[in-house]
Amino acid sequence: MDRFQEMQVFAAVAQDQGFSAAARRLGLSAASVTRAVAALEKRIGTLLLTRTTRSVHLSEAGQRYLEDCRRILAEVQEAEDSAAGSHTQPRGQLTITAPVLFGELFVTPVMVNYLTQFPEVSINGLLVDRVVSMVEEGIDVAVRIGELPDSNQHAIRVGEVRRVVCGSPDFLTARGRPRHPHDLAQAPIIATSSIGQSRTWPFLEGGEPLSVRPAPRLVVTANQAAITAACLGLGFTRVLSYQVASKVASGELEIVLADFELPPLPIHVVYQGGRKAPARIRSFVDFAVSALREHPSLQA
């Protein structure tokens, strides 16, 4: 294999985290894929992949090399598309990631509408409640909620969400509306393990941090389950504002203690490559940014 082919093989192995899976996707034998990566490592003079009996992971050098490979391969594809006169027509596969519930509510409609407009693109949507490594897992575009660490990735802010405490109107009428976060200490609480593993709920009072550690009557692993329990009148829950926007609008839930909320969390569309990114990435980013910025649930 030439160097270009070896890069393609290495990128596939890194994305699929296995030689056999990469071989199936590339239409090659597992032995050919193994030899290509071994030849690449020998020529470079360093280990790019750490192998175990069950998995394959990138080494530190492999992570850096993979990022360069993806950039080079994308530039080659873009050059070929441009030479063929198709540089204005996005094509190929995109891999998109977003948090589960946010992805279901907001990103999935964007993906569907984008695919309708661009029939030569296919999308692999990875909806997970964890921070995905874009380089290691071959992610083209990510939607992130929260402050971003410094990185080489490009990010466009599209909105913000609040961390809100809410309960059903019937529950609030019977229990009374809290006037201070300390009122939650003895109140019925529905907690989610995805927000604050320590079960501590942070607030602000007069610009100073304030924390409350309520004793939950119910702990669930999914935010939607906590929202359902709150709608049924079990108690207070604390989630992100977009997750209950429709319930608040319909009157099923009411937000309390808004004066003590932390600053909103930003929402960004993150991608790699900048102006050199393939047309499919640039067009999806533009499409997603426009759609998300127009959604009232994601704005102040």
C-alpha cells in the first residue's frame, strides 16, 4: 500500500477500534489491515495503536497522527470533488454527536431536514451523555452544552440553557413555593444521577456560591424519568431548561427559585477543519447553527 492508503486504513482502525471491523468496512482482509498499520508504525518509528486481546486504542502519538490523517484525507477528498465540479454539492458520510435528550429533541430534526436537502450525504448520529473525543471516535460535528476547554476545534455559539428547579402546579399549591434554596432541604426531591453525582445542588445568592444537599425520595438515571415524576406531583427536580420547556409552556411544570440560578450554560456547535473542512461538514454546521439559533427554547 502507498502512504495515502495506509492513512485510510489507520483512520478506519482508529474509528472502529478494531482491525476486523475496519477490514469489513474497507473491503479488505484483516491480515492486510494489520500489515498496513504495522508498516506505517515501522516507517514512522513509533507505536500508534495500543493493542489488547479485546480492544485497540490510540497512543498519544496516534492521537496526533490521526488528527493529521483526517485533515489530509479530507483535503484530498475536497480537491477531488472540486476537480470533478462537485465542490458545491455536499456528499459522503458525517458523524454527529450530541447529548441524548438534546439530540432527540433538537439535533435529530436538524439531521432529518439536512438529509432531505442533501441526498448525497449520510449521517451517523451518536447520541450519548458523555464527552466524546472527536479525534479518537471520528466525530465531524459535536453539539456541546457547557463551557468548552481550549482546543484546536472550531466552535460556534448557538444558544444557552439554564439549570432550573421545577415542580407541578398542584404539588406547589399543596407544598408551597420555596422562597430560598434552603427550603429544599426538607422537601420531596427527585434527583438524577446525570446531574451532580454528589447530589449537591449549587446556586448563587447575591453573587456568592450557595449549595444545598437535599435528600431525594427518588433517584433515577434518566432526566426524562425525573421530569415525568415531577409532572406527576412527586416533588421538585433540577434539570436543564430545554428539557422542560414544553412542560413549562403547557403548564405541567413551574420553575421556582429563578433568582438563585447559576449563570446559563452555553451551547456550541463544534467541528474540526475550519475553512478547510469538507463541504458536507461546512454545510451541516451552517445548517445546524441557523436552525438551533432560531429555536426559542435555546435562547435567553
